[in-house]
Amino acid sequence: MNLCMKEVCADNWKAIALLSVTEEQQPFIESNAYSIAQSMFEHEWKSVGLYDGETLVGYAMYGPKRSTGHIWLDRFMIDQHYQGQGYATRFLQILLKQMTETYESNQIFLSVFAKNKTAQRLYEKFGFRLNGETDTTSKVEGLVMELNLKNRK
């Protein structure tokens, strides 16, 4: 695998917008088209395509949440055709490394749909823990998970 992230741009935004999750997963995450539009108007968010070589396999959006300044992995998805191949684990590792290098913060936040136990287990493997809060700022309401980077080192 030759994994890399590429910023969303004029050359790739349509392909990224067309990535999809399974029908059962659709209630768990905003559409990529919505997320790309959000990042175009809310400039704190960075939108990236997730690639294996030249093959687009997923999408992520991360940055500081305007209301709190906390660093969030706000969107993360692997296209349904590439799920179950280890991409989520590998890209989460890459994203967390990029985020810790880019932002000076001891914490990273994300939210997960309560019924999305698969994603919750993945995040827990990386040290994320539910913090008792609910994220109601997005179209999809989720349970807030927090990664304390001080405790990881």
C-alpha cells in the first residue's frame, strides 16, 4: 500500500463527493459533498482525499472547531468498495500524525453515531474515549470521543 492524503481541489472534488458508504452507514455521517462545501466556507476545516497510490479510497475533514478551538477529526470515511481492507486503521494513524504535527494541542476530538459500534471500537483502539458529551453542532448528532495525547506518549 502506498497511502497518502491529497487536499480537495478542482481536480478531485467530484470524485471525492461521489465516494459512498453502505446504505446502513449513511445515517452515521454527513455526505462528502456537504463536508466539502462546509470546508470551502468555513476555512478552518481541511478536506483531504485518502489515496492508495492513485486510487481514491476515502475522505477526511479535520481542523479546529470554531466555537471551542478544540482540534477535531470531524469527518472520516472509507468508500464502501474499500472497507474491510485495513484502510480505516492505516489512515487513522496517518491522520492523527498529521493533526499532531499541524496543531499544537494535547487533545483531539471526534464524534461517533451512538449505533456505530464498529467505528467506536476502531477509535478506542487508538486511545479515544467517550467523554460524556454529545455533539449537536452537525447535521448528524454524535457521542464525543476524546484522545488525550499527553497520556499516549
